[in-house]
Amino acid sequence: MRKTHYIAFLSVVTLISVLIGCKGNKPAPVSERIAKAWTASKVNEGTVTVYTKGGTANVRNYGSFKLDLSQAPTVRYTEFDGNTFVGKYSVPADNRLVLTDLTPSPTGANGTIEFTINSIDDSSVTLTRTTTSQKTGGTTNVYTLTNP
């Protein structure tokens, strides 16, 4: 009888240990995962894909596009035409990225550009600009960015 209690006790302890060990890792917050230097992999202006990294039929060259969020809260934002803006960034919600106090002020942006974070993982992020871009003819742009 004593042996049965001992086996039952060990079984319960083992089961509890396995359940505790299978807790799984919680992903880092979006504000930490986004804090990298990102470059354009694919860009849609409106519904048209205008740039694919390595593509030969690109409508526009986003090769110089860069969104550097690696020095929080400072942002260095370089548009496709090579113009660079420096300011601050915040991630007020898991699906929002806001660039503020950009100098010089981007055309039509009053120093602020906001994006919706559509998806993010360790090596890529997809952002949709919440306002239209005057530089691209008033289109709402979707950026798929990678961290090389």
C-alpha cells in the first residue's frame, strides 16, 4: 500500500512539473520588437506595387528608404527620394507607430506621420501610412520592411 502512495505522489509531482515547464515564452512587446533599423522590401502606393527589393520593373526606387527606430525614442526616417527627417517615435498601442517632431517637416505632414502596424515579427514589419503621401501623388502607402 505504501508503494502505491509513493508512485501516485511521484506521478502528481511529475505532472505538475511538466505543466509548469510548458508555460511557453511570451513575445516581447511591439515597442521592443520594432526598435530596429528597417529598410523597404516591398511598397504599395495605393493598390499598386511600385517597389520590390531586387525587382527589375520597379516604378519607384525605394532602395534608400529607411526607418531607423534603433535609438529609442529617436527616429531617423529616410524617404525614397533620400530626404532624411529626425524626430521622436512612440508606439501608443500594439498596432500604431507615431513619428513626431520631425525636422525638417515632411511635405504636408506638419512634423507628424502615423502608421498602422499590420504585422510584425523578428525580421519584418508591415506598416500602412494613415494619411496620404503628397510625394507619391496622394496615395495611402503600405510598406513591408525588413531588418537585414
